[in-house]
Amino acid sequence: MTDYAKQIAAELGLPEARAAAAIALIDDGNTIPFIARYRKEATGSMDDQALRRLDERLAYLRGLDKRREEVAGGIEAQGAMTPELQKALDAAATLAELEDLYRPYKPKRKTRASVARARGLDPLADWLLEQRPDGDALAEAAGYINEEVPDAEAALAGARDILAEAASDDARLRGELRRFYNAFGLVKSRAAKQEDSVYALYYDFSEPVSKIAGHRVLALDRGEREGFLKVTVEVDAERAAALAVRLFAGAKPGPAAAEVRAAVLDGYSRLIHPSLERELRAALTEKAAEGAIALFGENLRQLLLQPPIRGKVAMGLDPGYRMGCKVAVVDATGKVLDTAVVYPVPEFKRVEQAKNTVRALIQKHKVEIIAIGNGTAGRETEQFAAGLIREMGGGVQYMVVSEAGASVYSASKLAAEEFPQYDVNLRSAVSIARRLQDPLAELVKIEPKAVGVGQYQHDMPQKRLEEALDGVVEDCVNTVGVDLNTASAPLLSRVAGLTGATAKNIVAYREERGAFASRAQLKKVKGLGPKAFEQCAGFLRLPGAKNPLDATAVHPESYPAATALLDACGLAAKDIGGPAMAGLPARAGEVGMARLAELTGAGEPTLRDILAELQRPGRDVRDELPPPLLRSDVMGIEDLKPGMELAGTVRNVIDFGVFVDVGVHQDGLVHISQLSDRFIKHPTQAVRVGQVVRVRVLEVDVKKKRIALSMKGVAQG
């Protein structure tokens, strides 16, 4: 059985004891956010992403061992197990190697080889494989003529079929050819039908297997599925076939050897190459999908952790033509204050009426920021809002926000429960307004893959995509923390240790009995047991609670340690978050971390976290990021000229560049070659989703609505 801790530690560059501790904590039912935050002494302060990599690798290795047992059982049932084969099975490090070993023993459908075996030609195949230099193959084959084998040539043909399949099933041969294909193979594509399409770039395309980028693999796959491309993997067939012959047949002379070589060549072209081509393409797709999922996850992380705009009344505008522009005003906490439907698009001849309605709402509720969805009629709505702001003399700013997923959310059961009094369209306007106030709290209500910051997300293995993105959402929510008395059920359900059911029970308890006064009250919530409390308590905040520690990220299990630390430094709980805490680091330094660890019974990583929390209770990591870019005027794509420098917001990061919103309602592309003055392998090395950057316009195609931008040589503020 695999020593998982030892193997994972070696693969991920971790101390074995740390890997073993992390595995034990995961197996004990602890969540990744809880382990990352509150078990740092055991894991060596591994962060959530490192722990998820460990968890995924652990799952793979355990799945590999389970399959190893199944394969061994299948071979033993056939009475075919040998010490050498068992040793090879035990040494197999991947599923591909394991399946190669099992291939000769795997039940097969009817094949040419199975027909030949049924006709009794196995001994002839064995005789040929011995490659006797003095034997006469035709004469030997004549001894196998029967009702189903009319002549010696038919017997030899059947024996060759058996040998061709044996070569195809040979684990060593397949392994060597797999390496050959990976090193020297070419992915090629050509047009499957002669018509213009977005895949024209790939109508005569070739790139080495070892170098092809993931986004190209996914584009080729999609183009083939849609019938525009024919994709193949090609190698030097002569070299590959010669390698197969050498590995399987050797270099013995004689007529038998010639028959074996002919069999191997047939097996290569008919069985091995098509099989390895399928396998290699599947591996390329899997690798590309994993890369796309990882990139999607990182984009999602940055999107969710965009800085909130706190304490401002917001207006959400959900643009539209026939159904009008839906308007929602929410207060600083996200509570809906007012709604309306207006027609700001000139063709409806109701622009003045729309201005009067929106102006009145802004003045009545003292709106300070406007969020405008970027969907249909978004451009006209942005022009309307900018014009109205000018007429009102300023005082209001706006931002165009991605409305990806807003319609999905507004039509969901969740939205119906949250806003039963509003129709679908108005719910969408509320969601758009709240996205500007607190992106994390609002976007957790939407299926992660619907938020629009990925590439080829519909082509991904959906279960794997959902698992990865759900992990990102969970990590973000727990990194920020959640206000126990104001959080919605969807937000609470993303807290470590809580489920959808327990989240709803928390909200129900809050509605029935009033606000929570302490974290300990959570233990009274139906369905929230000791393990769930342990996992979730530290991530739930209670600003203004009687016990100041309830407003911090200090876990209840560490309250005694926090109190002892304060005592050792001559402070009290009432000082938490106050001016007296400014001197805490100096006082702690005087006592010494080793002595504090001894006095409190806590490890140094936990003590450092407690010190940070006592100074800045309930710190939100998002507050340390630059604020989002708000605008008060609008430009059109026709206003852009080459050489202009503009500020913009990164909307999406993909493998070959980034899309930036520069305020013209059409995102521009900064190709990876234009992202930095230094060499970078991937755009994530230079920018992140939500980042405000300065760009220079390279080229504008108004007709095709394409904008080429550059960040090279542009000073970033």
C-alpha cells in the first residue's frame, strides 16, 4: 500500500510530518479553510491552495490504489498472476501504466485475434514469436489447416492477427511509444468544410505535442465537435513502427521473424497508432482543461475578492430595449429602497421621462454610486447615465459591472425566496447594484461557472469544474469572514462546516429569536453539532458583541490563549481594537514569543494570528486592495485613437492575454506580448481580474468592435 504522506511530501516539496498531519486532519473531517487557518502548527502554515493540491493528489493516489486492487483481482481470477506482473502492478505510478499492464487480460469484444484464437492458432503464433531461423513458416502453418482455416496462408494471417494484438497490448512497447509520441508527435488540423469561420486560423495548422498551448487544444476540440476541423496526431510512422518492431520482435533473421515483423507493423498501423492518438488527445484535453479550470479559479478568486464600496446608497440599472431598463435603489446594507422601469433608449422617445424618474430616485434616496449592467442596451444606458450626471452637476459616479449570471440568479428559486414581491427583471437590477457594494456577498448566490471570467468553461468536465470553483468560493468567503447577524443563507452556506440546511436554520433562528449575542449561541441552532461549530465558529463575526473576541477571527478554542496573551502584555479584552492595542507588538516583543507560547499554550503561528486580530479585529483583506475605478463620463469606441493612454479595469484573464474595460462598453484586448516590459510566461504574472491598469491604444476597428491595447512602456500608477 502506498505511503501517501511520503509520496505527496516528495512530490509537493513538503516535510513528510506536515503532509502526514494534513492527511490526518482531512481524514478526520476537517474542512480546508479550517485547517489552513486554525491548524497551522500541524501543517507548517500551509495555505488553502496548497492544502487543496494535497487533497486532490491524495484522492488520485487512493483512486490509483483502488484500481490497482481491482486489476490485480481481475488477473488473479484468470489464474494469470505472476510475481513479475505483481511487482510491475505495484510499481505502476499512473493509471495509464496500470491500464497498460491490465490490457492483455481485460475482457475484449470480438476481434480478429479472438477469432484466430478460437480457431486454434495460438500455438502457431507462439512458434512464430520464437522466430526459429531454421523453421519453415508455411510448412509449420500447414499443420493448422481445418474447416475454418482453408490453407497455410490463412493460418499465418490468423497468427499474425494474434501477434498484432499482443504487440498492441505490450505494456513496455506502449510505454516507449507513448514517450515517442509525446516527444516527437505533431497535432495537426485541416478544414473539414470549406467555409469561413472563427476556426480559419486552424484550417492548416501544426504544432508539436510537447509545445501546444492548452487554449489551442480546447479550440481544436471545439472546432472538431462543430464540424469545422479534422484533427489528427501525427508522428514519423517509419520511426515509430521500427521502434515497435525492435521492442517486440527484436532483430532475429529468418522467415518466422519476417512474419512477426509484418504482424507488428499491422498492429502498429491498425491498433497501436489509433489507440495512442486517442489517448494522447484525451491527455492533452485533460491537461488543457485542468489549466483552464485553474485559470478560471484564479480569476474567480480575484473577482470575489474585489474591494467592496461600503457605506454608500447604490442604484442598479439593468439595461434592456423592449422591456425597458430596470432600476433598483438599495441602501448601504443592500436593502431595497425603491424600484422602477424606465426607457432611456432614444428610439422609444421616453428619455426625458426616464431622466425625471431616475433623477427623482437619486435625489430622494441620496444615491452616490450607480452600477450599470453590461448587457443588451448597456451602451445606450451608460450614455444616458453619464448625461444625467452631467446635468445634475456631478456628485454621482458610476461603474459598468458584468451582469454575467444575473439573469440566472434572478430566475432562480433562491431569488424568488429573497424577493417574492419583485418580478425577475427587477431582481436582476438589485443584484447588479449589490455587486458594486459587495461583490463577494452577491456573487456567492450565482453558480460559479456563470460569472463569466473563464474560457471554454462549457467544454470542461462539469463535475471537476464545479468542485474546483466551489473550493475557490469557499476559500474566499472564509478568508473574508461573515457577519453572523446580517449574512444571507447562501453566504452562510459557504462558511466552513455549514451546509445549505444549517445556513437556513441559522437565519430562521435569527428571525425567531433576534440577533445572535455570542458565537456560543450557535450551538443552539438545530442541526449544528460540535464538529460543525468547531469548523465554522472562527469564520463568523459578531461586531459589537459583549465579548470583543466574538468580533475577531480568533477561534473560540483560542479564547483562553488570547486572554492569557493580553494579561501577559498588561492589557484587557476591553482594549481590543482600541488605541491601547497600538503598543501590543512592542509589549509582546518584550515578553518574547517563546515565553508567550509557554504562558498561553498556543503555538507561535496561532499567536501571531491572535496578535494581528487583537490589533485590527475583523480585518477585511479586501480593504487593502486599490478601490474600483468609478466614472462620471462616457466615451465611445469611435473616440479612441492610437496612442491614447487610458485607465481601465481588467475584466478577464485568459491564456493569451487580458480583456480590459476602458469605458467604451467594448473590452479591449491586451495580448500577452503587450502586457509587460519583461518576459512573462502567463498573463497572471502581470495582472489580475478587477485590477485597475493604464493602457495605450494600439489599434481600433470600429466596424468589428475590436480594440488592441498595450501596457508596454505605460507607467502604472
